[in-house]
Amino acid sequence: MALISPSRRLRRTPFSDGVEAAGVKAYTVYNRMLLPTVFESVEADYHHLKKAVQIWDVSCERQVELRGPDAAQLMQLLTPRALDKMQVGQCYYVPIVDETGGMLNDPVAVKLAEDRWWISIADSDLLLWVKGVAFGRNLDVTIEEPDVSPLGVQGPLADDLMARVFGEAVRDVRFFRFGRFDFQGRALVVARSGYSKQGGFEIYLEGSDLGMPLWDALMEAGQDLDVRAGCPNLIERIEGGLLSYGNDMTRANTPFECGLGKFCKVGPEAHCIGHSALQACADEGPVQQIRAIDIEGEPVAGCDRLWPLFDEGRQVGHVSSAVWSPDFQTNVAIGMVRKSHWAPGRRLQVETPGGLRGAVVREGFWS
């Protein structure tokens, strides 16, 4: 693949110097920022993530801040997930949909105060949509992208490392909740969350000036824990069924097709944009849905386009993410499969770059 030419349109992050010093080997572009994808190798990074602790530069998870008297009203307009019981200090995974019920993003909402929220976004231009909704509804709310850059600390030793830098109280932060912890005189939002199933935290760094001091402090504190720079790992995320917006789902898909129906409140009390379309989806049920799929044979090549799924020559879906899993000794994959063919154990064929392979629909993901 050709190199990506750097420019000011492709933004560096507060941690880029640390990432480069750690020997990053590959990036992808995410929200017009650099997101590391490989350090030693995908497999070596995977094994290390499962046994130790890694520092992830996930600054590309940009924040859309809602601030003002109508911030909560706007937040509820954006998502079909009911937010009425959400407390300050909580984080919610929230599908965000358009007027047709199509997925625009699948961010994490962070409730900082009744009148202040962050939307920690996946890879799409959500800021402009949010501003348009607020303007169209004449809401009293300020919307902006603040200088906030998340830094992930992921892996089974994440608690030990975080306690050394932020104090023992950080261990008490519950899943998808956050607290404020001091670092060099600045109170940072620290949430127990992250894009892996290995456990860990995300530190929402407010102010780019503390980027490298924070990175260096974590690296120094974790030397005996075998801390390394890392990144979201393709193998581990597919094993865990962590969906990737733009890969496994797009605006063409509803939350019900993505297995996110449990996050959608429908009925007379639902007031989000697209609620009528979502009600119809709930009533009729999805005709296709994301499923975990085993692909047989030797390790497959990288999946950079949709691979069609067939049953006796008729297309019944596609694979959107796939990779060889060393731990499960199979090609693990995420696919969108038609209802007629998504039953566990159903045998299909998938057209890979290396030719037609056997594939089997699974009951669930691997971990």
C-alpha cells in the first residue's frame, strides 16, 4: 500500500511523539487524525494486550461537547437510548441515528453535569449533524469540539498501573463510570472503559500541553509491569464482538441490524430523531443482522472491502472484518447475514481474496 502523506489536515495528537518513539509501524486515519494500528506486529501486540498493560493513543475519539440549558434535551434527541435515569458520573454507549433510523455513529456519552455532556465519537463527522439539529430545533446549547484527547490504558494489569499514577482510589471506579483524578494539578476525567475486552481505563486529557508528561508518567510507572505502547487490536476486537463504525456498520444499517436493539426505546414516549422509523424496524424485525462467523482454512488476507457470503451461489450477506486468531485457531469474522441464514451452525461460503472458503455462523463471539 502507498504511504499516507502527512499534512495539517491529518492532525497529530498530544501523544504522537511518544507513539513514534515507541516504534509505531502502521497508522490508519480516524476522524482526520492518526490512529496507530501496529507496533511489533498485530499478533505480538495481541498476545501482549492479553497478559500485561498497554498505553493507547486514542485521541481520534474526538469529543462533541454539549453545554447549556438544553444540553440534555439535545442529547436525547440524538439517540434512541433512554437517558432519563443516567446520572452525572456515568458513561452510556449510545447509538445515534438519522431520520430514517440509520446509524450515524456509535459513541460513548459522558454526563459531566446536567447541562454539560461529551459525546466521545467513532469515525464520522457527527459535530455538524449535532449543530444542525440544535439550530433546527432552536435549542439553547453551545456545541463545540473541546481540546480533549483520550488516552487508553488497557490490559489485565491496567488497575495496577493506574493506581501508581492516580492513587488507589482509581480502582474503585465502576464499569462505564468516571471520576476526576489529579495529575500535575489538573483534575482529569478517568473512566473505566475502552475498546477492548481486557479491561482498563480511558483518561480524558483536557489540554494538549499535558500529553507527553502523562504518557511518560505512565510509561515510567509501568516498567516492571511490561507496559508498552499499544492500540486497538484487530484480532482482540473481533473475538470480543466489538463493532467498528464504517467497517461493520454504516448509515445504511439500523441499530436492530447491528444487534443494538436493546439500546433503542420505542413507543409513545420515544422522542429521538428517527423514532418512527425505528418503531417500524422494531415491529417488523430486521431482515439481516450482524453475526460472528468462523472462516475455515489457512489465515485469510486483510479484509479491506466487503466479502460476499453465499449459499449455493446466492448471496445472503457479507463479511466486513476478518483475521486469523492464534488463540482460537480459526479465522474470526464479523458479518451481516440475512435472517433466513443466520441460525447458529449454518454453513455458508465466503468469497475471500484467496478464493471461496467455507464459513459457519456462530452462536456468539469468541470472548
